[in-house]
Amino acid sequence: MTTNDAAPPMLRPGAVCDRLLAAMEGSEGRRKKRKRDTTPDAIGLGIKRDLLAAAAAADPPPDEFEGWLLEQCLAAGPLAGATRAMALEILDEWRVALASDGFRDWLEAGAPSDDARPSLEGAPVRR
């Protein structure tokens, strides 16, 4: 299946991945607030961050993005399973960006998240 059949004009994987990198700041903020060992989360986020940065730099054509992600998984060696999991998440987010004006608008606005901002000690965190 190609993913660019309904692509808005000029929507490119590189641009979407660049904006998804910015959105990851919120994930990092949530991870740091957890009261458990978040090492596995940090590893997964690191793999996802690397994939997003590589995709932003390579900016594969929309109809080749899924294949490009597969190539990254095949090249990952011992990290192939974790890379595949993160690649599937990125592919899902790409598909949502293709289908949802609201998601694209959120990304264009810098993916604002209360979790990306440090909270004041003792102050309630808005949800």
C-alpha cells in the first residue's frame, strides 16, 4: 500500500518527522515525572529519535517512506525488534498526518504539550 494517495500537497515525510521530533519533548517530560524506572522508555525514545532524525535528513518520497523505514529495520542488526516497533509507530503517525488536518495543525504549531514544560515544584500540573 502506498501512503501518499491522499497526501495533502507538499506533505513530505522529512517535514513530518522533523515536527514529530519536536513533539517528543512532551514524551520526555512525561517520562521524567514517572515514579518507576524509565530506562526502557528512554531506550525506545532514543531509537525513535534517531529514526525521526534520519528520516528528516533523508526525506524519502512519500510513496517510498514505508520501504525506507523497512530498510532502517533491516539495517538495525541486534536492535531490529525495537527499531521495528518504533518504525511502526512512526509509520502510524505519518498516516495520521496524511489523514488528519487537526494533527497536521498541531504539528505545525510546534506540537504544544504541557508535559514539555517544566512544572513548578508543588504546583499542580494541568492535564
